[in-house]
Amino acid sequence: MYKFPEKYIPVKKDIIHFLETNTDYEDGSYGPLFVRLAWHASGTFVNGHVIPGGICTGLLSIANNDPANAGLHIAVEKLKPIYEKHNWITHSDLYTLAGAVAVEKLGGPVIPWKPGRTDIKDKNLCPAHGRLPDASQGSQHVKEVFCEAMRFSTQETVALVGCHVLGRCHTDRSGFEGKWVHNPIRFSNQYFIQLTRQKWRKRKWDGPEQFEDEEGELMMLPTDMAMLEEPWRKWVDIYASDKERFFKDFASAFNKLIELGLPRDQVRL
């Protein structure tokens, strides 16, 4: 049975305290931004590449201004006081822990987080720009990034995309605009419910292709619409009807994500 490592309890408490006392960001929580930070810091992994990427070098990608990381400097700045208070923790551990704590704090499952990540600072090991998922692409791109590069299964891929239930897009960061669900600071299976039940149409605007519901309140990206195709659709339907199954599978997949590029025998309790 998973037990959170005692040494890191004070860090977790400080992250929770920050989330509870700082509600001035967007819809009322920095939680979705912390989840995105953990995601992007880990998601540069390419299996078998000479520079594999992943969590230990993913921070270099953030520092190197990969356009896909626009806006993450806000999360980095907000976590800086916690790092300075607990300066024995690595940034890699802090950022992934912040993401895991945020998921739980926003009503999601417990992520079985373990420490043991190092901060590799060799700029020669910085992952190239463009490794993170491109929301303007379709099903084949999702397969290439998630299943081939990061080695996730179809099921794990759909579960991870389900974290679009949190947060929103910004034109000054990704070029896209809007939120996927009505309550973007509550972790749930509403992303899958909205995706399958709403009627989506192309949005008429000057920005990149994206989709909106009939009321124009919610949006979906091309990668989201790809989830309605096979082989993803099976799991979309399962998660839309079974929140507990989604929570269970997301916890496992997100745990795997934030350990990418780190041999499991180096992740320690």
C-alpha cells in the first residue's frame, strides 16, 4: 500500500497551504498550472533517443523557453519560496510533487508520488523544442508522441488527456482560447462527458482551428476531437461513464509520466 514519504510531508503541507490561501489566479486556483508544470517538465521524453529527455532534463526545456511552456514561469515563481524554505529538495521533485498535490487538492485521486529525481543542468542534454504534444494535430500525432515516444498504452494516453478537465487555454500562450469544462478547477471525468455529449462545431475566429459547443461556452482542440476516433474512443466512453475507473487509471498514468527518464530503481522512499 502506498505511503507518502515522511521527509516530504512539510513540503506537501506548504504546497497545500499555498493552494488554499492563494486563490487570485484565473478561475480561483493555481492548481491547474502546477499540474501543467509537472506535465511539461516530464513530457519531453523520447524512448531510445540519445537525449531522452524526461523529468531530470525537462526543466532545461522550461528554462530554454520552449514555446510550448509559455506561462509556466508563473508556477516556477510561485513555488520559489517553498524551494527556498526546503532547499534540500530538487526542483524536479518539487515540481512533480506540486502537480501531484494539486490533482488531489482539486478533488482528484492520490498520485503515488516518490522522490529521487535529480536536476541535470548540462545544457547539452536539453531536450529539443517540439517534443511536447501539439494540440493542433490529430490522432496520428497523439500516437507518435504518447505511444511511441513516451511509451504509453492507448488506455494510459486517454487517461492523461483527461487532465484537460483542469485549466484553460490562452491566446497569448498556445494561441487557443477557452476552457474544456464549466468548472476547470475541479478534477472529475467531466472532460469525457462533455466531449461525448456536446455537439462540437468549428469556431469562427481569427485564431487556430478549434471547436466550440453550441452555446460557445466550452471548447475542444483538434487533439481532443481525435479522442473520438479509434483506438481512443473506447476508453473515452469508459471514462465518461465510470469516474472511479478514470481516477484509478489517471493516478497510475500520471505517476508513470512524472518518472519518465528516471530509472525506477532511482526513485526511492
